Amino acid sequence: MNIEEIIEKLSQSMERYETETFNNSQLSNLTPTQVHYLDAIFHLEDPKVSELASYLNVSKPTVTFAMNKMEKQGFVIKTQSNEDRRFFSIHLTSKGKELAKLHDEIHKSYADFFKQVLDEKELKTLETLLGKVLKEV
């Protein structure tokens, strides 16, 4: 199998794994984009709208639209800066944090497959190689 086929198979496998896990969880009523936003907010720790837009490589209006919808659903809260009223920070609600942690657990669980199949040296080599690729993307 060449690299293109490997990446395609891994992508399909991860998507299938996430979908199966989501269907049996509270994440099932979220779109993949909303899950991606929750994950980003969780890892950025209460980002400003502009920081989230930059991180996700989307426009600020796109983030604002998504955050308004997710705020109505009870996943996030937007707070206006006291120093500069033009800026808003995004915070996960307890419901949002719970789902973001669940999403993180799904990724950790998927990584466990690699840990089961590869020995320590192989795993370290894979981490080094993938880390090298990720620096460029």
C-alpha cells in the first residue's frame, strides 16, 4: 500500500470509529464542525473569537455565526472583554466541557490501537515521522 492509500484508509477508519462512538453518546446531536469547534475551544482554553478563527483558518463572521448557534444549544458562553468591548472570549459550559473531554477520550482510545499493534520503538518512530510531517502542514 502506498502513502495515499494508507492516509485514505486511516482517515476512513478514524471517521468510522468517531461516528460509531458518537452515535452512542451525547455527541450524536452535534455536527462534525461543531465537534471540531468544541475541540478547538477546549484546547485553546477560552480563546477570543479572532484566535479561534485563526486556529480554525476561517473568518471571524463564520466563528461568530457558529458560536451564536452553539451558545443557544448550551455548549458555549461568549463574554465581552472589559478592556476592549470589541472583543469576545468563548468559554465552554459544563455541557460543552463534558463533550469536549469525551471527544478527547475518543482520540486517545483510537491511539490505543496503535499502541497495541506497534512496539515501543515502532511507536516512537511513527511519532517522530508524523511530527515531522505535521510541522509542515
